[in-house]
Amino acid sequence: MNIDVKKSTKPVKYIDAIEILEKRVIDVILKKKNELIWILEHPSSEDKIQTCKRHLDLLIQTRGERTGTNLMRKHFGWYIKGFPGAAPLRQSLVTAKDHSDMFALLSGTEKRLRNNNAELLRAS
């Protein structure tokens, strides 16, 4: 088995990385390309939130509302780790009653992060 190694020189958005890797998986299965180890820089907190929302959406589409939201509760910690207010947000997400509440919490966080980043840029 051959494995390719790729190192990105700049941050790669989660959404872009997922699309590239999804295509790569198909190529590996069809034996068109080798497996890949991809070394990435950490994406922004906004990218993490966007990817978390996409993951939730995909779980709901493939597993249904109840199962999708229950499965997603296990993943929130990985997405939310490492930025301001992570602990209370994670707690709110895992105790949210349905996917609408989860999306609202994630969207509100995404908006706050965007506003905070804009304020930091104006201050510099």
C-alpha cells in the first residue's frame, strides 16, 4: 500500500478539506489514487462552527432528526474545544431539545465570533 503525504502551507477551511477528502476517498476506493496523510494548519473557530453545522445537517439527512441530533451530541466537544465560552456552549448544545435549537446556538456563536474578529481588525 502506498500513502501520499501532503502539507498545506496555509490554513484550509474545514468545508474545503472535507470536499477534497471525500473526492479522495472515492479515488482510493476506485484505486485511482493512494491513501493520503494531510498535514493541515488549524482552521479558525468560525470554520469549526460552519463544519459542525454541516456535520449536524448531514447526520439529520442520513439518520433522521432524533438519531442525528443524538449522534451529534457526542461530537460537539471536538468542534467547540479551544475558544472563548466553549464549556457553557458545549453544555447548551448537548442539552438542546432539537436540531433547530442546536443550529440557533451554533449560528449565534458564529455571529459573535465574526463580530469579535471584525472588532479586532478595526482595533489594529
